[in-house]
Amino acid sequence: MNKKVILCVDDEKIILNSLKKQLKTRFGSEFLYEIAESAEEGLEILDELFEDNMEAPIIVSDWYMPGIKGDEFLQRVHEIRPDIVKILLTGQADTAIIESAKKDGYLNEVFYKPWSQDELMSSIESHLGL
């Protein structure tokens, strides 16, 4: 049986490393952890996972990234796989954009940087039914 994957997308390597460490500390070997430094790379990783019949039940994405912004990335993910839980991690997202994304159903949760590790991990656990 294939393991499930948690995908983290952020253009800052230090954020990705921190997220991955927090996720591994909380969930251990229960999941695989993939990181992408752009929305484009995130979409490529998702394509590869789906081709390999792997699940990515959770995506944690930054909002402000070069190229495709996090809300647009999560909207694209939602169009492909609406069942994936989409969490936005941001330091500077536009409140109107966030509210619109939540209303349109392609954003499940928002955390502001610096985030509370306990709150983020508890939210992920809750969405995964753990």
C-alpha cells in the first residue's frame, strides 16, 4: 500500500525545512513529505504522485510566491482534486482574496506567519481524521 503524502509549497527554503521538520516530528513515518519551491513545481509533484497512484490528502502552501500565487495554485489543485485539504500559510495575503477562496470552497484553512506549530498540526490532524 502506498503511503500518503503531505505536500508543502513555499518559495522560502527555510520555511519548507521548518514545516517538514514539524510534520515529521508530529506524524513520523505515517506520511511521506514532499516540498516544492513554487506553485509550478507543486503541480508537477502532484502530477507525478497521481501517476504513481499516491494520495496527497493535505497541501500547505504559501500565498505570496513568484509566478503563481498560493490562492491560484490551490484553486488549480481544487479543480483537479477537490478532496485534497488545502491550507494557506501566509504573512501577507489579501483578506478579500482569502475570504473569496474560502467561500468558493478551494481553501480549507489559513494560518498566518509566524504560525503556531501546535495549531497547524492539530488542524492537519483534524482534517485527516486522526
